[in-house]
Amino acid sequence: MPNFKSDNNGLTWLEPGWPVPPQVRAVSTTRLGGLSAAPHDSFNLAGHVGDEDTRVIANRRRLIQALDIPAEPVWLNQVHGCGVADLDTGISPISADAAWTDRPNEVCVVMTADCLPLLLCDAEGTQVAAVHAGWRGLCEGVIEAALARFSGPASGLRAWLGPAIGPDAFEVGPEVRAAFLAVDEAAGAAFRPGIGGKWFADLYALARLRLRGAGVDAISGGEHCTYSDAERFFSYRRDGITGRMATLIWIAGENSDE
């Protein structure tokens, strides 16, 4: 099971509960323990949402120090697409919606506030990825694009689904359901009727469907709703103007403190 932890400054984060080797480190932040003022209160890590730059920088510094992150994460310019950044480029920000690496101490990160953050790792702990999966990216294949970066069969990979908007809160138009059904009719099971022709979509179920379809069976997570838990999570659908959480993964190397 995932484990919420806090430090003496109130910084609170979520550690995934998934079967990965010990050198693989992963964390998903909450909105708690930062320096940003409302409506970005308080641990906002995004620089594109109207928060003060100095506070975002201070929050990112606090993240790195509190969680002993070995290097500055490679912050992506997320565009709701299927691009996957290879972190050996050393360029930040990168326009992409996923990041992959096989190099120790390179930190993959995605930011979310309702979209699904998804982490991937191979069984040996030698390759990792972080994926930003909103409904557009899910539908267009961002998960499959990230999986394609891994050497070896998908059956040997592990996946963790981080905090996202839950199936009781994510109401979408009929065009969203139609887009998924055009790709895979089995996606219909992830939608239930709403009011006025709208539908409630289950991002977690859609992600599991795509992962299993690609051969990934070791899937963990998917038990938190960002929309309904206003104390711990930012939610764009709920609040409009708000901050962003970060979900990070890296392979601890020799220059790590542990």
C-alpha cells in the first residue's frame, strides 16, 4: 500500500507501494508543506500556473533537499501528447509528456492536478519512466510510447498509478468516450452514463486496459482521487486556478547518499 510521509516542515509526500528493486526511488508530492499562497497553496511545483517564481523555486529546492533527490529533476513542458523525453539529452524543459532513463541519478518527473501520473520500472531496476496521462494522451497512446522505450518484454515491467481524478468526479462529453471506443471497444467498460448525454470516465481503468493490452500485468496504485481530497491534492477540475503536484522516479547511483 502507498505510504504518506511528512517532515518537520509539514512537507507531505506519497511513496508508492509497488514491487520494485531497492535502488528505484519514487515519490508523489501532495499540496502540503510548501511556501505558495492561495490559490496555489502551498506546495506548488509548477511555474506556468500564475504562482510567484520565487515561491516555485523555493518549493522545488525544498523538494530536492527534503527527499534527498540526487539531481535537479528534468521538468517537462507537458503538451498532452505522446512525446517521450530521453534524459541523456540534458535539456530542460523538454516538450514531452513522459520521461525515460536508464542512467543512475537522472530524475524523471511529471506534474499533474487531475491527470494521471504513471510510473514504470523494469524488474531489474535498470530503466524507469514517468508518464503524464490525461485522457488525450491515454487515448492517443502515451503509455504505449513510454513502454516502447524499454528494452525487454513489457511483461517484465512494473507500473504504478498515482493520484488522479476519480471515476465519480471525471465527467466528460460523448466525444471523449467515442474517441476511446474508436481505438478499443473494450474501453466502454471504463465509462458510465452521466446526465444530459455526458459520461463519467475512469482514468485508472483506461490506463490498466492499455497496460494489460501491452503486456504489463504488475500494476499497482490507483486508489486516490485528486478531486475529492481537497486537503491533500490540487485539482484543476475542482478549482480551476491551482497548483501542480509532481511524481518523480529515479535510479539511485553511487553518488547518492544511500
